[in-house]
Amino acid sequence: MILWLIVALVGLYLMAPVLVVIATSFTATAYPVFPPQGFTWRWFGEVLASPEYLAAMRFSTALAAASTAIATVLGTLAALGLVRGRFRGQTAISALFLSPIFFPAIVLGLALLIFFNWVGLAGTFPGMVAAHAVLTTPFVIRMVSASLAEFDPAVEEAAKNLGASAMRTFFLVTLPLIRPGVVAGAVFAFIISFDELVVSLFLAGPGMQTLPIRIFTSLEYSSRPSVSAVSTLLILVWLVVGVPLYRRFLDVRHT
Amino acid sequence: MTTYDLEMQGLRKIYGDSVAVDAVTLSLGKGEMVALLGPSGCGKTTTLRMVAGFVEPSAGRILLDGRDITHVPANQRDTGMVFQSYALFPHMTVRRNVAFGLRCRHLPEDEVRRRTAEAIELVGLGSFEERYPRQLSGGQQQRVALARVLVLRPKLLLFDEPLSNLDAKLRVQMRQEIRRLQKDVGITALFVTHDQDEASSIADRIAVMNAGRIEQAGTPAEIYNEPATRFVADFIGTSNLIDGVAETSGDGRMTFRADAGGVFAARGRASTGARGALCIRPEKVDICPPGVAGAREGIVRRTARTAGMMEYVVVLTDGPELTVQEQLRHGIAPREDGALVGVVLREEDTQFLVG
């Protein structure tokens, strides 16, 4: 009973900001207030009719898709090497590959800006894709490594013994068996890229507005409930895509 | 053409500064099933994996049907391996598991289908074609693993402790089945196990391995009756090992003085003064009333009853202790603890082992 109370309180504490945002997106006032006054769908209509928001959503989607594709391929290959390989400095390299998770985003953003200025990628779309891939690859490595750890290496040996080439073994045996990890890694990469603000702020060129940048700048200049509405839309997408995935791969009760 | 199907010549594998396999030389005749038997860590699995192509030998050669395959990649060796964990493809049905190797060979689809169906029928899984491995029992998974390699008609079958994950009863049943299938298809086979009963019942010959070396290779009866080394005598069945030195020797016969006392006649060759041990199997010692001509005398110290059999520890008047087994026949009363008994040791059942 007491345990349930604690769980409920912690849950409320964690969820309260989200609930506040959702509530304010329905307020009839011209600025976000909590508790909301009245009820209206107006702000959702405004978001979906706004060329700026729609362009930002498209841009973020393209950026997330491109960087996810790169992160998924690189992360899967890196995980294979790190889990399967036997070489010197394995632990150090593994830590290095996962380090973008732990670096402060602002440090990474600054470092990438300086480096991209040098190589001429700053303010370009490929530059942003590359930066986002750096941020998201570690998540793919983690997910795929977890899948690989549960995998009986004898299965790959069996494939080779039956005459399969390395390519055939990978595509017909290894990949199907680690697919849950690869899919989870890709979805996480997509969500993290879509959500990313700090590094994007450093690297975005003129006219390149991701959705988080758009929300951020909207808040700077005006304070309309449409910002809450777009946030609510993001939460909705997360509920539809992220929660099933979370239950499948990250639920603490399964580990 | 050679008379041997598989030849291992001076195989060696070194990991860092430890020698996992050392100078393994062994030849398998056509259609022969040979068991590599030894305790864990003796190098038997490493040897098998070198033959399969999963471990690169540090030295030595492997010949399959006369062809040197030492450096041929695993997927071009034409060997069929059955793994301890079965290693079935969990995302494929029984049929697709069995067809996998045929598909790798890019055979026509109708041939793939026909041979797959035949192989599944051969192992008696005809009604399980569309099942996934997780829907099968351990024994059935084992059969799928067998069908998956038999369907390819490989030159050599390799078994890596394939029965150790099955329960005792099924294990005995699968032994006979593997033996029958292997003889039916006539494919030479190398079978790794740590279980001597399994090795004896499944194999034509046994190679006993210890610390990376083959200590002895021979038929199960040879290994049991004429162990070549102390390790083999100790590892296979139970043995009385009596330490001592050789006295006189000649003509394959010798006399032996036990450290604990007493002189014994034995089979074997050794120079005078060589240290070693006498090996005597407990069931080859006859126990009789005291005073029988040619018998030694001793006192029963411990008795233990097993099914239909009594086991005694007899301390000989000369000094050494012997474990002795006696079948309990009708009308024979078990010997009492502390009783004086006679013990007959035949020279031909008493073997000298150096070391």
C-alpha cells in the first residue's frame, strides 16, 4: 500500500510537467496558462496550418531519417566488432564509441562547429546529418550489443559449416536474429535526433530550422499556446511509437 | 585414394603460452566412427574445431579424403557438424533449417525440396516440417541438427558433445540412433565426448585425450583391457593402481615389487628399477576362501553393495590394498567386514604401466 503510494507520487512528479503542457495546449486564452481556461482545438489548427511549423517538421523528419540510416549501419557494424572481436584495447574502444552519450551536448556542439568550420561542413545539411549520427550511433551500438550478447555464436558457425559464405551468414542468420536490437536502436536514434536542440543550434545554417529550434525560437519571441500544442503532438507521437518499443526492449522487469 | 578418410598429422594449437592441443596424430578409416574422449580442457573440442575449420592450427596438417584442408575455409570443407547446443536457426522452420545447406550450394529448387523431405523423413520428423525449433523437444532438435548435416552427404560428420543436453534415458536412445544413422549412411565420423559409456557404445575406436595429447587410441575393449598409460587406466572404468618398481623383465612378462609390500607377476616391459604402477580391474580379481593354492590372503576392510554386486576393499597380508568386485550369485553370502579371504590375481589381468 505504501509502496503504491510512493510509486504514484514519483509518477506524478515525473509526469506533472508533461500533463501541464498537454493541459495548456487546450486553453482558450492567447497565452499558455495552467490551469487552462476554457477549451479549444484552435492551437492545434494553428500549428498544422503554419508553414514554419510544417517546414520545421519536414526538416526534422528528413534530418532524423538520414542520420538514423547512417547511425543504424555504423552502430550495427560497430557492435558486431565490439562484441565479437578479440583485439587489444577492446574496452577502451568500446568506451570511446559510447562516449557521445555521456559528453555534455554543448561541448560536442562546440567541437563539431569548430571542426565543421575547418572542413567546410558547418551550416550544411550533410554536416547536421553527420553530427546527429555521432549523437545517435552509441544508442544503436548499445541496443545491438544487447541483442548480440543473447546470441549463440554456434549458430553462425553452423551456417558456415553448412557452406554459407560470410555475407550469406550475416544476411540470412545474424541479421534476422539481431533485428529486434537493430530496430530498437534505429527508433531510438530517430527519436533522439528528432528531439535534439543544442547541437542543432550550433550547426544549423540560415534557413535550416529543426522542430526543436522552431519551438525554442517561438518561445523567445512570443508565448502562444501553439507551442504547447506542438509539444502535445510530439508526446502523442512518442506514445504511439516509443511506448510499445519501450515495453518490448527497455522495461526494467525484463532485465 | 587413401585408405583413410580423415588424417590428422601432428596437430598443435597454442593459445598464448598454453598448449591446448599437442601433436595430435590420428587417422579415421572410411565409415569409421572415432570418439575423442577426455576430461574437460583436454583439447578434444579444440581438435574437433580445427577439423571443422573454426580454429586455425598452430602446426600440423589435416587431410580429408587425401586432400589437405588445413587452410581451407570452414564453409568449403564439406564437413557436417552437430553442435552441443544444436545451433539450429531459431527463426527458420525445421524444413528451412534442413534446406539451408542445399540452398547455399545453389541446387535446383525441386532437388532441394526432395532431399530436404527425405532427410526429415530419415530422422523421423515428417510431421514437424513447419515447426520452429523452440516448438520441439531437445531430442527432436537434435534430430533436426542431424538431418541438417546428413542432407548434404558430407565427407565427414563432426559431433561436439551432442548428447550432453539430453536427459539420461534419451541420451542412451539417441546414442543408438546416431550410431545406426552413421552406419547406414556410411559417413566417417569424429565424436567428441567426456562420457566413457557414450564413447564405448557409439564408437568403433576411442582416442583418449589428456592435456592436449592422445594417450591411447584403440577399440573400446583394447582401451579397457589394455590401458597404455596410468591416465587411461584411471580415467576409463575403475582400476586398482599399485605403485612400485619393476624387478625382472623379459618376454612381455615381469615381476613387480609394490611400495606397500609384496611381489607380483605382471604383463609389461620395463628395465629393472623402473617406477610404475600395476593396473588391476576390480572385477578381474577372484575372491575365494583363504588357503586356496596360488591365492594371496587378505582381510576385508570395507564392503559396499551395489545392484547384484558386492564391492570389498581387501588389505593384502603383503601390504597393498585392492578393490575387488564379486557378483552375488545364488547361495553366496556376502563377505563380512574383517573376514580373512583369499584373492587370486592372474598375471594376464595384471598390467604394468610406466609412470
